Amino acid sequence: MKFTTILSALALGAFSQLAGAVPAPAPAAHHARDVWDPHMTYPTAETVWQSGQTYTVTWDTSDAPVNITSGDSGFILLRSGDYEGPLVLAYGIHLRDGQAQVTAPDVITGSDYSLVLFGDSGNWGPEFTINGPITF
């Protein structure tokens, strides 16, 4: 018998004994994810905001799950096709409240702004207009 075969046999035996001494891991618990994507009700496509003014963003909470996977905390972003990154308008909001106060930022006037409500999932609202201090 070759030396490597003997070593392999000894290693296999030692591994078998070690594997028998270690308890098998418990099966992973299956938890259903309660991903919630609430429908944003305001602003709408017809909405026009003025920079510097405060508005109440609203969303429908009638279909909220009992347990929200990410908790009850979320944030609202402003997006536009004219600039590279989103702008945080509100954070630490309570998703079950169905509303949050935001202030329209100083932006270039445009009709391609939209809000994204984040909690469990990103929910994009429709594009709307913000009249800013700068117009092209």
C-alpha cells in the first residue's frame, strides 16, 4: 500500500469521527418577507411645486403588511433626469403614517422630477413640475 493511500485513509477516518462529533446545523428558518411597495398618492403628474415651499407627500397605507421587513422607517428622494444623483428630501419617516412633510429644494425649473419612497422597496411616483429659481 502506498504511503499517500494510507494517509488518505487515516485522514478520511479522522474526518468521519470529527464530523460525527459536530452536531449538524439546524435547517434555516424560513421567514416570509413582507416587502411593501405603497402607492404614492401625492404629488401627481399634474402637481407643480415652488422651490422653498413645504408640501405633504402622501402614500396609501391600506395594504400595509403586519410586519414590515425593513421596519417602519423610510426616506424620500427627489430624482430628475437633469442631474446625476438623487437628493434626500426626508429621512427617518414612519411608513405607516402615510405622509411626510418636505421642502421643495432650489432646483432648475423642470417637469421631469419624481419622488422615490424607500422603506422595504423603492416606490417611484409620477413625474411632476418644480418651479425653481433658475429657468433655462
